[in-house]
Amino acid sequence: MIDATTPAASPADAAATAAATSTAAAISTAAAISTAAVTATPPSAMRYSPLHGIHEQLGAAFTDFAGWMMPVRYSSDLAEHHAVRTAAGIFDISHMAEIHVRGADAGAYLDFALAGKLSAMALAQAKYSLILNETGGIIDDLVAYRLADDHFLVVANAGNRFAAATALSERAKGFDVTVTDESDDYALIAVQGPVSRAILEATAGLGDFATPLDELKYYRETAATFIGHDLIIARTGYTGEDGFELYIQVDAAADLWAALTVAGEPLGLVPAGLACRDTLRLEAGMPLYGHELGLTTFPVQAGLGRVVALSKEGDFVGRAAIEAGPDAGARVLVGLAAEGRRAGRADYAIYHGDTEVGVITSGALSPTLGHPIAMAYVDADVSDVGTELHLDVRGSRIAASVISLPFYKREA
């Protein structure tokens, strides 16, 4: 259940609400989505989004992602990628995990459980953080929202839901908090791209914003309603574009997707899958757990040293290991750019002369930039910007240069 306080719908919204109900019902009825698939299941069982029926109707190709059957594309990776960069894309990210922390000690507890200083967050603020193990490695990277003085929402990656929830629960001992994994109660829809705000503002039935969208800053959230359902709208995303992520009850997800689609179609909105989400986040230099981040990765190696609040008072899990630092010779994350059309992929080796000095973690032919890009871990002595390296692309050596991340940054 979404715990967000919003004012009741005004009479002036009645006509818009009725229109949205009619439009959304027509689409969602055709989708015939069952919510039974989103009840709690063992991590070994295949899971399905509450929007799965809609994706099938749209002709999506699917892939198994962290135990979820999720849409990988609807039309083409390139078309969906360019739509997000130039107009907007709508993503189903209901596989993400939502963990609530409530109680008088919520802020102090999260200061201990996570790497950042969560107690300093303002109301309605979002913050990127890390949950570390005792040896300084990364269990997960996540986003926390402060919904009230004593209430935080922690959003973890799908593949790390159980690891994150377990670690957070174990770390609650001695604090006046309750930690509850409420992932099965939520659907999560992202609208990303330059016209995303215009789409939300045009969506029938979506209103009662605690903070107007044109006043909502990046990495902030607001309560809102959609046809009588409470929801949380966050100005966050994983594409490098402006955009919003909408947390709503499972039984209202199909109607919300439909209403957003109706509002967005004249503005160029298209459904977008995980394939373009990956190239978008790569261009934006955003790490992906299991590629750039893992249990043996120190934050400083991944360029995330600033996320760890060593200045905060008291202990936190992993502090001693972080202060000691990684072993001498630990590799560091860099960006690589090459010419031509042949892109390095994850696990491809990197050479400096005849010496292997690193490995690619993520790579692609950038749809926006038109040349190959990659993120990679390399030896520190070849990590300076401008250093010339070579990628081993299926037996051929491809020249590449170390460049600063991100590869792409949207205009303000």
C-alpha cells in the first residue's frame, strides 16, 4: 500500500477523471491483466509484471531479467532509444523492489545501514545511496525517498530485492524502526524524455499534486492521485533525460499506463523496453549492478566515493573497510570511446601495448553519438583521460581512448 498523503479530489476534476476512467478501462479491459501473478513468490519462480498483458498486446519481445519476464523491445532498440532522447518513452519497471522504513529512529537507522547520510534528507527528497557489506563491497545501489520525518521508501534493484531486504532487516536490531518489503503492492511506470512533464500534465485523471510538476525539482518526489488512487511521482530516472517514475497500486497500473499512453501519443511517446534502457543509461554513464557494481567492488573504484558519507557521525556497515580502502593495484572504472562501428561488449579484454590492463563491463554502439562507447575497469596507471588503449573485439584490436563520464549529458 502506498503511504502518501494527498488532498481529496476536487469537483473540478470530476470530468477529467470520468474521461480517464472511460479511456483507460477500454484499454485495460482488452489487456485482461491478472494481478495474481504479482503476489509473493519464491525468488526461483518466474514473475510477471501487472502490465504483462498490455506488453503482449503491443507485440513486445520478452526476456528473463532477474527472474521477471520483462519487455526487451516493442519495435526497434534504435527507435525506442531515439524517442526517449527526442520526445519520450514509457517503461514498465515494476520489477524494482520497494522497501519501507518507518519509526522514530528511521533516519539514524539508515545512516547505519547505508553508506550515505540519510538523516540529513529533506522531506520529499530522493537520494542515491549504497548498501555495503562488512568488507566494503556493494550489495546494491538504490534510491531512498523521505516521505515523512519517520518514513523512508528504499527502492532496490530487482535482482537484489531479497539480499537488500534481508540486510536491511538484519541491521534494524536496536533501532526503533520497522522494515517491510512491500514490493508486491506496487507497480512502477517511468516516463522519460524531454516532453515527459507535458505528458503527465495532460494525463486525464492524474492530479492533486502536492507539489506542481513544474516546481518539482530533480531528485524530489510528490504525492498525487490517479482516479481515486494514491501514488508517488518522483522526478528521477535511469536514462540521462528528464523524467518521472510513478509508484502506484498494482490494481490501478493498467489504467495509468493507458491514460499516459493516450496523453503521450500526440507528443511522440512510445513504449520502450529494457534494451534501449540499457543503451540510454550507458550513454549517461550510470552503473548497472552485476556489470559495474558488485560484492567485491569498492565505491571509490566505481567513481562513487562521494556517495559514502565518511563525515557522518557513528559507525555504518562497511565503514572500517572503506576507510582502509581497496587493495593496492585495484582497477578503476573509466569511460572508453572508439571510432568505427565495432563495439566492445561486456567481458572483452583491454590492452595497453601487449599487456592486458582491464575488462569491459558494458559496451555498445552509441545510438546518440554514433560511435562505440564502453565502461571498463582498467589498471589505475592507464586510467587518465586521453590514454590510448585497445579493445579485443573478437580477436581484432580496436583503438579506444579513455574519456570522462558521462558520454552524454542532456542540455539543461
